[in-house]
Amino acid sequence: MICACLAFTFLPLAQAQELRLAEALRLALQQNGDVLLQIQQVESAQGQLEQAKGAFDLSLSASARQERAVNVSAQNGANGKPLQTRNQSANLQAGFKKQLKNGMSLDYGISASAQQNTDTAGITGLQQNKTTVSFNFNIPLWRGRHENGDALRLQSAERAAQASLHTMRQQTSQVLQNVMAAYWDYLARNQQLTLAQGSVQRARQLLDSTQKLVDANEKPRGDLVLLQADLADKQNNLLQAELALQESSRNLARLLGKDSESVLGAPLERFPQPQEQLDNILEQGARLQQLALAQRPDVRAAQEQLEQARLNVKQADEARKPKLDLNLGVSMARASEGGSRLGFPFAAGNTQSEPTVFARLSYEFAPENHAASGAARVNAATLAQSEVRLRDLRNQAMSAFNSALQKTKVTARQLQAARRSLELYELAVRQEITKQRNGIATLIDVITIEGRYNGAQAALINLQADFAKALGSLLHESACLLPPQDAGRAYEIDPVALYSLQNIQRLLAQSAPNMTP
């Protein structure tokens, strides 16, 4: 859909590749910098969430050790050689550790060891084996009694991840609205250029035909001055229209993630027109505002950030408490003699008659605890900021919605009046031309009325673009530009729904059973 070119040139619309709104939106979702940055922000938040989950990962451990130790004595034996002893030992260990979200932690381990000694006389004793199974529980009694810091950090990361998804949805909706507004502006500038080209062409034809009449002494030469001035004025309008089209093309190309000098195809869509359901929807503005506020992604993101701030405050408060832990342990052991060097963990032997148990209390308290106190102050300030931010965002959202609703209502009425005005000016132009041919009206009267007619055409084009942009803004402010809320990053966009009332009607219909009139 893109024509590669070194410089922007104005080609006839018939020669340019056509650009549909759906294609523009697809390119924006794939290449727009704001969307791509937000996707990476979501990826970062998901990575931080995965890191927070790591605190509760099951940790497995295992080790194996084999040792042969020879110890020499300072004394010599009967043969004059130094006395020495030998020790053969092996040790195997395996276990796991698990941190629970309720603050408790579990440590399980099994160890098996074997040892065989040879004394200075060279006598080797039987291999002594021991296998021990142990369980240790750590129970917080004060700090982290119900939720430890890792659990609160995990909840905070979950809130942050959800907020990033909502923020990405809001950013995507904003980009779609910007692209739609730029597309409608691009369409309007194309139509304005066509209008200016037609006006210049008609002015030149009128000048040429008048020149022939002047040369034939059928018209006064003074008429040429007026027509030449009119042509120059319309050529100036054409230059302005070309410049406006260049600017709108650059703006749209930038939003599509392309080079600002890229040549875009001619817009193919037509301006959306006010629908029959518009008045009915506008009458439900107050109800639609509340529905929109409940599902706006930016408001939901701010709510998640507020909850995250509350969790951080709770985490800081927990860190200020003394640490009092109860550690409980139980173990059982079995001892045996003999056996092979590798099979000693399973050698039959004697098991202790009752388990070994222990209970230990540990207490830790920092009298000053500046780190925790400082963190508590920081998080309390962040929480206050989040509350203010959410309140202001709600007010801004309601104001933006009301503004978009009012703009849609006013431009729809203006559009209706502009169409009526254009019809009357078209009739007036025909009448003035007839009167001028009959000698009743002057040439300046015809030029003046035609200028107003051209102005009415330009005004209608601008109002059509204004209505299309107002409708897009209303859809954005009511959170209806994207499909219903989902957790995914890919959006199936229906271009027709983006410049119609389908999504707003769907929102009102789905929420109707749960809403009071």
C-alpha cells in the first residue's frame, strides 16, 4: 500500500494506490512506536511478575561426597615406619525447600552417611551406616504472620502486570483514535485539493472563453482583469490545499510508523454519516458515561496502581514489626553396620524408637529501623498520590466524554445545516449564471456567489471530517474503540464498527439488565 519515492509528489488520485482505513489501522498496530513501546512495557511487567513468583518456587537440592583420609602419626611402628590411620567415608543428601504464601516455610531432607576406619594396627572395622529423615517448619508469629513480604510483593507484581495490560489497551485505543482522526483529515485534504483543482480549472476555462469574446469585441476588456484576479486567488487556494495535504500525509505516515516523507495512497473510505440511532444514544449520555467510566482502561489501570500502592504500604508496615519465628523440627534415623560401599542407604538396621523433635523461638528487632520507617513514608506518599491521580483521572475522563458527546451532537447538527446551505448555494449559482447571461447580474456577482458556493463545499468537507473525528473521540472516551475487554495483546479490529455506533449500542445493550434507568 506504500509507494516508495524520494520526495513527496502530488499524483492524480486515480494513479495512487488506495489506502483503506483497515490497512491504516493494521499498520499502526504493527508499527506505531507508542504501541510497540507499551508491548515491551507489558513484557517487562510480566517478567517482574515471574520474578516475584520465584520466591515460592520449589527448591530441590542434592549432593554426594566420597572421601578417603589418611592421618599420619609422629610415632613410628615396630618396623620403623610411621603409624597411620585410614578413614573411608561417603555421604549422600537430598531435599527440598518450599516457601508458602501464608508465611510458613517447609524444609525436608534425607541424608545417608557411611564411615569405615582402619586403625594404626591395620585392623579395619565394620562400615558404620546412618540414614536420617528430617522435617523443619518455620512459622512466623509476628512479622509475616499471614502474608510475608514475598507474598505481598507477588500481589503487588500481579497488580502491576494487570495495570500494564490496561495501559496498553488504553494506549492502543488512543493510537487508533489518532490514526482515524489523521485518516479523516487526510481524506478531507484530498477532497479539498480536488475541489481547489476543479475551481482553478473552471476559472481558467471562464477566462479563456471571455478572452475569446473580448477578442471578438463582444465583451469589455475590463472583465479580463477581474477574471485574472479570480484565477490568481484560486491558484493560491490550490497551493494552500497542496500544502495542507502534504502536512496531513506526513502526520498520518508518522502515526503508521513510516517515514514522514512516505507517499500514501489516496484514501478510499467515505466519511461516516449521522445514523438514525444517534439521537437515541445521545439522549442516554449520562448512562453511557457511567458505563464508559466503569470499563475505561486508563481508569482500571489507575485502580490497579492504587491497589498496588496499598499493598506496598502493607508490606512496609509488616517490615516495621519485630520478627518472631517458631521453628519446629522432627527427624528419624536408622543405623546399620556393614553393607556395600554404594548400597549403605538401604542397608537393614535399627531404627530409633521415637523421633527427635525440637522447638526454637527466634526474635529479631531493630529499635530504630530507619529503612522500614523510610519505606513506609515513601509508600504512604505514593498511596496518597495514587488516590489523587485516580480521582483526577475520573474527573478528566468524565469531562473528556462530555466534550466528545457534545462535539458529536453539535457537528451532527452542523452537518445537516451545511448540506442544506450547499443545496441553496448550488441553486443560487445557477440562478446568477442565468441572470448574468440575461444581463441582469454582473460577472462579479457570479464570481462572488460561486466563491460562496466553493466555501460551502469546503465547509461541508471540514464538517464531515469533524463529525468523523468527533465520533472516533466519542468511541475512544467511552472505551468502545476496541473489542470487549480481553487479556490478550492481539485485537480483532472491525473497521466498520470504528466509525459507526455498533460498539456503543453493544455496550448499552449488554449492560441494560444490570442498570437502573
